[in-house]
Amino acid sequence: MAPNPPTSSSTATVAPPEAPIDLSTPKRLHVIGAAGPGMSAIALALAQMGHNVSGVDLRERQVLDRLRAAGVHVHIGHQRSHVVGCDAVTASTAIPQHLNELDEARKLGIPTLSRAGMLASICAQAKSLAVAGTHGKTTTSSMLMLIMAEAGLRPSFVIGGDVRDMGTGAQWTGGDWFVVEADESDGTHLELPLHGTIVTNVDVDHLDLYGTLDGIEAAFDRYLAQIPGPKVVSADDERSRGLADRHGATTFGFADDADVRAVDLEPDRGTYSFTVERAGERLVTIRLPMRGEHNVLNATAALAMALELGIDPSVAARALARFGGVARRFDVRGHDGGATFVDDYAHIPTEIDAALRAARDSGDDWQRIVAVFQPNRYHRMAQMWRDYADCFEVADVVVLTDIYASGTEPIPGVTGKLVVNAVLDAHPTKHVVWMPRRDELVAYLAQHVRAGDVCVSMGCGDIASLPDEVLAARRGEA
């Protein structure tokens, strides 16, 4: 269960959290929901650490083969017997507490840990660097890990998406360093014993936990107070900058007074060239094979932390020039008839705006941007639907679907139509299409996306498969 968010900020240093269990000696561990992206990464890291790991999920999925190859004993279907003999059992917060395996573990006196608790225990086994913040965590942590690997530091990592350069989102190398994505959605970031951190930004999300943006900021304030080592924080938004000043952090960004600053940005057909300077000194020029100014910021954050670790900027530039990206981050999934189809994880307004501007400013010369968005979580949309009014500004066509529940309960009157209303109220002439049914959505895009278009589908639900479905429909495939 996530800790209660603080209601006020404090600059006092506090002791880092303690790990719930000691993973320095081999343990018998059981992972519930092992096919999920977060839990599969945990299971993989634990197995590579040398623990005896089992995992369970309701149905067979491809990721389970990766776990089997790492030595995880995989079960399909929950049974009480799976936890017998375990030293600890871990499950995500999405798993109901009355599940038979958790109930049996409690009866047998076996510790039951949240994902955050097990991740904290992993963090305690190395010098851990986390990437936190509302946006950009996965990409920035991937960049930092690859820079450190290029420098010969052999970092282990648990990241919220598959790093294409590594073919996985988790690896335990046995080295001194560990790079981890610190998620604020359930308060995980407050539970991790860390050495250093990057905070990419502070923005509105997860109001069901934090209540207000002030509550979100206060949680990051408490988080930074727990960090004894290097802190790298954005200079480009007011709240992050305030946190940086209070905690003596190194700042990064486009701002004139950022300690580590990206300047002279030049986009060119899916890449960005830019120069990084520190205290007015030009350190290195980077050619990043990614679209979007937000990714320039992510790279600058990773480089700023690399500098804190004593890594030569030319080493960082070399790693970033080869960065292959992360799954579902402006992921070009295919081309057909002169049209390009892209998948992106963007699901809150700032992220959507960044993804669409990345398409517009990429230098690819696309003639139209077709934005497709699947809203996510009923409680999120009930609180935030008005905030989506302006994030599709640069799109030529906006196609909106119904809400993907992600385990949340429907709320009367809360549908994707609220986002339609928000956009049209603010932009009455915007070309907006409401397509709540998936079959109609696929048929519409297959017919109406034309040569010169880039179709960017966004969201964190089952929208991930949409580009493949549309491409198949356009080619007359089943």
C-alpha cells in the first residue's frame, strides 16, 4: 500500500528507507502477476541475482518465456501450494489482497511485499540511482544506464520498458551500480533506499493519491530529502526548480540559468543535434537518433548525472548517439501507401503535446498529423478531462476513443466523450472524430489515413496494438 503523501514540504534531510528483506543471501521468492511489465522485471532481476524464483500469472504470455530462460519456475493459474516454502512473496498493488496465494502466505507467516518493497530490497544491494518525475522516466533511465555501461561501470537496471539496445527492461550484472525507474504513481519512489536521483519534472497526475499538484510537489520534496548523493533536477518548470533550489541539486534544461544546458538544437529527419554546456563552457555536441525536444531534455538529464559520476562527456555522447530508444516511445511501427504509423505511451496532456510536437518538428516533412488517443482510467479522466483541451493543438485530425479501464471501476457519465467535449469547447473548428468502438476505429483509420500522413496513436492501454491492426486492415490481412 502506498504511503500517505506529505501535506507540507521540508528541506530537512531524512534517513533513506530501509529494505524490507535482505537479498544478500539466496532466498526462495515467489512473484505474483509475473507477466506484467513491472513484475516480470522484478522476477528477472531476482533470478539473475541468484535467488530461487517462481512466478505465476493467469494466462500464458510471451514474456514468460524470457523468465523461464532466466530460470524462473512459471505457473499458470493461482494455487495456494505455490507459496509453500517461500521466504517472501511479492505482488503488485493491482493484485487483490484476498488472492488465495497471498492469503496462504499470511497464514504461513511468510512476508508479503508490494512491488515497491521488493524493488527497495533490490536497491539495497547496490549503489542505486533512480530516475523520478512525471514524464520521461523510462527514456532517461535507459539513457543513463547505457551511458554508464559505455563508461565500463556495468550497471544493473530495472526500467519500465524494454530498452531496445538490451532487448530487456531488467538485468542484474553484479556490478556496484543499479539504475532504477522510481514511479510516483503509487508512492514507490518514497520507499526506495537510493544513492542519487534525477527528477525530470513535476506535473499533474495521480490526483487520486496526491489530491493536488501541491501534494505531488510535497511528495517529491520528501523524496529528495531522502537522497544522500547526487541530485539532478529540471530547471525548466517552476516547481522542479523550487525543489532543486531547496535541495542543492544540479539543474539541467533549456533555461538560461540551468547548470547543465542544451543549446543549438537542430532537428533533421528523426534526429536531433545539440550542444551541452556547463557554466558557459561547451562540453560536447550530441547527435541523438530520436525525435522531440523532450528527448533532448531526457538526454541532457542523463548526461548531467553522468557528469556527477565523473564520466567524460564524450563517453556520454558516444552512448547517446547509438541509443535505440525504448518500446512505445515514438515507436515507428510501419509504413503503408506513403503513410507512417507510430505508437506512443503518452497518456497525459503534457506527454501528448510533446509527442505531437515531436512529429511536427522532426524534419520528416509529414503533411498531416493524425492523433489517436485512448483515455486511461476512469478516475483519472473524471478529474483531468478538461486538461486535455489544448494538448492536440498541432494535430490536423484528432481521433478519440473510449476509456481503457486499467482495472478501475466505471463512473457514471465518465467516458471518452468528455475529452471530445473539452477539445471542441476550446477549439470549435478542430477536426475531431469520436470512435468509441475498436472495429470502427480500425476501419476509419485504414480508410482515411493518406500518403504524407503520420498517424500517432497514444495511450497506456490496449491502443499499443492499433498500428498493427490498421496496417493489417489496409493490406487486406486478417
